[in-house]
Amino acid sequence: MPLLLTPRDVAQIVRAQGIAGALRRLAHAIEADFGRWAQFDKSARLASHSRNGVIELMPISDGVHYGFKYVNGHPGNTRLGLPTVMAFGVLADVATGAPELLSELTLCTALRTAATSALAARSLARPDSRTMALIGNGAQAEFQALAFHHLLAIEEIRAYDLDPTATAKLQRHLHAVRGLRVRACTGIAEAVRGADIVTTATAHKARAAVLHAAMIEPGMHINAIGGDCPGKTELHPDVLRMARVIVEYEPQTRIEGDIQQMPPDFAVTELWQVLQGRAPGREHARQVTVFDSVGFALEDFSALCWLRDSARELGLGSAAALVPELADPKDLFSLLGTAAAKAPAPTAATAALTSA
């Protein structure tokens, strides 16, 4: 019977492992799966766009397990008391098609996005990086800050958001984190000036230019995670032209990432090539690098496997009766009981329908 993990279960996994431990384990799982890139059956996600947002399905398989994530992106949801992003995922056995895990992925998407950002920055940011500008202080902000602090030794976050209460939230949640300072900034230029790493995590569904070339300094690494669907960008094209650009899965990022603004022959490198040592990450100290991250199904596959293994270790989750349990697998009708086969006594409504 499939295992069901609720948001409470996933939160308990993170508490048990500690946020630093959970991010490290998740980053390790993602790196290991990028290391066997060729084993995966990959495709760009299937997206259904509307005026208010997008709903997406993200499938992938390594031939042993099949995983998918359902996820939305609706920037206006906060006005309705709903998260901008909501997600759940399934992990199934390829040999039988039987589902093994059904899990919430809203919280886990934030964790895996942050872990992937830090994993990429390990190869793309300067090793001596200690400050990060964080533009957009919404639901993803704490996770990004903590991943870069625990996995890359970032000591200062320079935070800016159009909504000052979002920055205050970030400061409130992180004020007790040892060795990490969060400084509120009054504008993007102030936050970016002198930063080693710049993370853009804005939610507005528009062709925006959060960063312009004049803001970029030699040696910066830009972690662009907010531009993740057609018509939604964060970087001015000139920023991309001046940088070495790394993506997760090129066919998907060409449609959804900041490079949607660029011609089809604009050169990019996929992250798996860097992690496997087949292509360089940062080539010199003054180089500007960009991780144009839109989120890819492999990262969710890694996250689902991490959740499954962690839940087993901790004895968390509950059985989910998603699939019928049958004494005779050829006899599905028996679930309805013998009475279901009997015709009900006619009523006035059914008599009127049959006589019409």
C-alpha cells in the first residue's frame, strides 16, 4: 500500500534531521541523480497556462522508479489566503506501475530548490563568497538563505522586497541563526552592490528586468530562480550576454527561463555536465556566472526518494488506500458488492427519463 506523507510529516523529517542536515542530504541526493543523467527518461514539463497562473505536471523515470510532480504557480494567490506554489508528487514502481509514495511537495519544493541553488553555486560562485543579495523575500527566501549559509558559508544576506513586511518576516525567522546576518535594504541597487552572489526570487508573472548589466560586478554569481514560465523573466538580456549561463534541462529552460529572451543559438551549459566534470563551472575569478534555474523533474525525483527513505528511517507517514486490494485481481466489480448488480426500483424521476 502506498505511503502518504503530509506537510506535517515532511516538517517532522526536517526537524529530525535539522534544516542543515536535511539540505545537505537533499543536495547530495540531487547531485547523485545528476551524476547518472543518462539513465533518466527526460522531458520538459507539461504546462497549462491561464491568465492568473500556470498548472504543471513534471514527469521523469530512471527505469526503476517513475516520479511526477503536480505544481502550480499563481502569484495572486496570497490575496486569497493561498500559497503562490502548491505541489504534491508520486513515486511509483516501473516494473508494476504500483504507486509507492504520495507526498506533499509544497514545502519540499522550497527545500529542493534551495538545495539545487546551493549545489550549482558550489561550482559557479567564487569559493570565498560570503555575501548574498536576496531580491524577493517571499516563501522561498528563508530556504535560499539557509541553504547558502549552511552549504556555502554565506555570512550576510542583503535582503530587498517591494513589500517591507516580507523582509521583516525573513529577518524574524533568521535572527537566531548563528553566523548569519540579514540586513534590510531600501532598493535592489543597494542590495546588489558589493555582493558575491545575487539570488532573484520574485513572483510577478511578467517580463521584468530585476537586474541590469550596470548592477553586475566582476566575479558575481547570479542565482536566478524566479523566471520559470513563458513571459516571466528577471534578468535584462545584457546580463545574460555578459555571463557564463548554466541551466538544468536546456529544452525546458529555452521555453521558461530567462534565456527565453535570447536567440536559439545562445550558448548555455547544462548543470549535469558541470557536476560530472565534463564542462567547467566558473572559469576565472572575474567571470560573471548565471544559474538560470526553472526547476526540473529530476530534482523532485531526488526529493521524493529522500522523503521515502527518511520516512522509513523515522517511521513517519500513513498507508494510503489509493489502489484497490482485490482477492482476485481480475474481479474489480466485486468492490461494489453483489447488490450493485441489481436494478433499483424505478422512481418517478427515472421513469420520466426512460419515457422521454
